[in-house]
Amino acid sequence: MKKILSLMLVLLIAFSSISCAGGDIPAETTLPETTPAPETEPEITDISLLDSDGKAVYRVIRPDEGGDGEVQAAIDLKKSLGTLTGVNFTIKSDFLMPNESVEDMADVPEILVGATNRPESAEAREGLGMNEYVIRVVGNKIVIAGGSDLVTYRAMKEFLAMLSAEKGFVLSKDTDIRKEIERGSYLVALTNQGNSHLEVYDISDGKLDEDSLVWSYKMPYYNIAGTKLRRSETHGEVALAVCGSGYGCMISYPAGELLWYTEAAANNPHSIELMPCGVIAIASSTGGEVRFFTTDKSVSNTYSASMALEDAHGVLWDDEKQVLWAIGRTVLTAYKVELGSDGKVTVSEESSLRVTIPSDHAHDLAPVYGNSDELWITTGSHVYRFSKSSKTFSTDYAGHESLDRGAIKGVGNFPDGSIVYIYPDGGFKSWTSRSAFLLRNADGAMFDETLKSETGHFYKIRVWDARYQ
């Protein structure tokens, strides 16, 4: 009986609890506590080159086996960062010791300049055109690279322009810039002795191929040598060239019509010039003469005047001084040239302008565009810039590290300061080359590019500009 009462009491208590579940919650009843949501980390949108103590976070990395331009870009970046921030940044090559790997560098903040061995550099440079550059943040790496040394240098300059003290020398972590730089037209003429053609190329893209060839003219003899673009009062723009044992000509440009020629130049003609009076001068090395021709007839097989000059290699009209400059073996001199009303040519040397060239075997003579006081003169051992006013020869100019050497067969510069030149590789003849060279000027920094040809065997190169200076 007691067991039955106890069971009934338990059932009653249980029923009362179930009934309360559907009723009002007593005031003193509390709900279970909820766990607060964890605080989220603020998103990092910028990276800083300096830490909170004002010290450099990043180091500059250059390729150990990169081009000279890439190395220079990294060196100049380190210097410029120091000037900009007042903090010393470390620079080192990407060379790895035997016990190191690129994976070991994954967590190191680095500014990668050019084609480094870091995977971030390789990924950023993939598919990059020669005229393109990229500035990209990848994790803790900042990648700066271009399709050439020059473009890498310009990308480095663009990177610096993105930094400022006002913004705390920071960069967005989403930085991913890819741009193509604009390049001016670089027209040059090359005398191709492999096929006896005068060829004009636009080397803006650093190439000597069918796509960059803009004009060509077949010469009637072998050994095509000097050439120039000039403006004739009668015919407009004309191309001048010499070749063979005594041939010189004037051709309409770009129509390609033969306007005038002679076969009476002295032996082995090297250089030709058209003066404003209509007289043409041809310098011949083996013949040791500068001969002067009138162009009133389409053929001139007799010359009107001649000046002896040992190993004559170059002639260039000076519109400012109204003289014709000429170079021989160790001599730079100038001639006064006049065309009389009777059609006769008179020539006299301006002895006050005659100077001795500091080294032997003068070879090329060209204007320094942008500086009417100076001339380019190449010899067997040097490339000079000659000052007419001071009568001095200098080898201290932008790009001399690459240019001041022997056997330069042709040299010239563009208005932006970029320089073209050529020297022999002996692949066809001892004096020809399959390549020309371009020193591109980027804010005073010079970058050497080799312009290779699959078909050319070139002797001379000339900036294709009709101006005398």
C-alpha cells in the first residue's frame, strides 16, 4: 500500500511539471546565457615600408644574373628610398647559398626589381611585352619589373612616384599595375653590305626585322658605305649614299627615284653630303680626297673641285658656321664651299678651324643633335664629342661607359639623348656587323640594347634625320 501511494505522488509531481511548461514563465526564471560573437580582425588595406619605429621593413632584391639596367634600377631604388624616407634600406642580390631556397625567403618582406629568382617575379613577368611594366604587391613582396632594362627602370621611377611622406610611405595591398610605355619613333639607316641595300628601320621596339624595316633601296655596286637623309630645295627629302670604287647618288625619299649619280668619286668612298647650295661632297679613304660635284645634271662624271685629305672618312655641313667639316686620319678640318653663278665650285680650307684628333684612324663624323656646338667623332680607339667653340675632345658624356671604345663605324643620337652605334663582329667582313646597338636614355640613365638582325651585315648606321645639326 505504501508503494502505491509513493508511485502516485511521483506521478502527480511529474504531471504538475508538464502542466507548468505550457504556462507563464515565472518572473524569477532566467534564460541561458549566449556566447558573444568573436571580434573580427580589421582588414589590412595598406602595407608600409617602415615599421612603427621608423625602420625599414623591406629590403631591395636585384637579380644576380640580370642585365646591367636591372641592377642599376635596384641600386637607384635603394638610394632614392633612402633620400625619400631618411632611412637606410638594405640591397642584396637574389643569389642563394647551397643551404638556402626560395621557399626560405617566402616570409621575408622584399622589393623585387627585375627578373629575380623569386616566384612572385616570374609570375608577374609572365606574358610581359617589351614595352610593358608591372608593379604588383603579392603577399609581403613588392614586384617591379619591365619587359626590358629601360622599362624596368621606368617602372622603378613610377613606384617611387607612388610613395609620399604625407601618406606614410604606404602602398595598397591590392596594388596591381600593368602599363605599356609610349615610345617615340627611332628611325635609323643601315648600309647592308650583305645585299647592297640601303635600309631604313624603326628601332623603337628594339628590333631589326621585316616588321621594323620601313624603306629599302638596292645599290648598283658592292661595299655600300656612308648615307644621309637631306632636304633638297628642288626635290624635297632625298637619301644620299656611296658605294663601290667611286659611286655616289641622290635618291628621292621615300619614292626611290634616282635623281643624281656619279662614278667619279675618288677610290673607296666613305661619306657623302649635300650642301644647301646644291653641291655634293664625297670623302674617299683610299683615294685620300674630298671631291665636290654639282647636281644641275642627273649624271656628273667629272668633279668640280677637290681637296686632298689623308684617309678621308667623313663630311658634314655646318649650317651655323657655313662650312663643310671633314675628317681624315688624324685631322678635323673645315672647308668654305661656294657655287658661282657660272656653275663653278670653289673650295678653300678654313685653317683656323683645323685641329688634330687625339687618336689615330678617324672614321665617323656626325652631328650631336640637341647641341649645335658639338660633333661626334669616332677613331680606331675612341668616340669623342668635339666642341667647336673650345676645340676640345671629350670622352666624358652620358653613355661613354659603353660607347667610348675602338672600331665604332657609325654613331649618332636622337633628340631625347638616346644613342645608336655599330661596331664589327666579323661575321661577313671584318668591318661589318649583324647587330647594331641602342643606348636608350631614361632620365639620364643609359641602357644598352642589342639590335640583332637575321639577314643584315651592316657597316654604317645613321640617325635618319634631315637636319644638319
